[in-house]
Amino acid sequence: MRIISGSLKGRRFSPPKNFKARPTTDFAKENLFNVLNNHYSFEELKVLDLFGGTGSISLEFASRGTNNITCVELNFNHFRFIKKNIDELGMKSSIKVIKADAFKFIEKTSETFDMIFADPPYDLENAETIPDLVLSNNLLNSEGILIFEHSGKVDFKSHPNFVENRENGKVIFTFFKA
């Protein structure tokens, strides 16, 4: 895995072989950030990265100048890997990592965000409820956007807050507005 752009452009990091997370591919991540780059000033965003996995998305935002990122990851080994990379890359002041269940975090936090990225394991039970949980708990600011990464098994086109899908091979990013 590599960081696509920004101050950390080209930096590579590899999770251990026993790592259980399915990271967003570099190809899909690059396409996603190309879209975001045309619509957002990264320096001004407050970002929530749910199901942090490798921390790749949080690091990509930080590399592009986002200084207010919260990354939520439940698995201790993944959490430790994310913290290690944040420390090594000097991003402690930009990324706060929380070891927590994303579903419980959504229900308990009182914070709101400009952008939320959620990439649950594709086979996670009730993963398809994440958009509704985020929206019903008012986690997005008024102009906020939720990006939900998922497989083609779920279709959100009829959801009232649906904005668009971006397909990158088997990876689909569905955008929702508050």
C-alpha cells in the first residue's frame, strides 16, 4: 500500500501477513481522492474514518493537509498497526485513533464531521445499516458527506440521501448527503 498524494506521497507501508483487514486498493483510493480533490479543500475538513483497518484512508487525508481526523478501529492488532504508522510518519497531531466498535462509536459520539468514510468488512453483519445509523445520529455537518465502501451485493440508489456511486472494479463507493 502507498500514500497517493500530498506531503507523504509515495510512502509505502505493509501490514503483517496475518493482518485480517481488506484495505482499499491503491487504484480505488486514487480514483476516490481524485473525485474528492475536485470538490473539497482537505485542510478545512473534519474527517471520521470508521473501520480504520490499515489506517490508509486516514493517512491519505493527513498527507493532503487534513488536521482533524478521527480513526476508529476495533481490532487491537489493526489499532496498534495504525498507531505505529502514524507515529513513524509524524501524523500524531492530525490523526486521533480510537480503539472502539464503530457501531457503538456512532451511537455515542456527540461530534459531527464534514466527511465520514466507512469501510466495514464486506461480510460484517449489519454493515448495510451504517449509512442509516450515521444519518439518524446526525454525525454529518449540514453540508457533510458520507462515503460508504461496499461490494456490489448492496444497492443504495433508492436511499433518500443517496448522491452517487463510484465503481472501481469490485469496489463501490456510495456517497450520501446529510
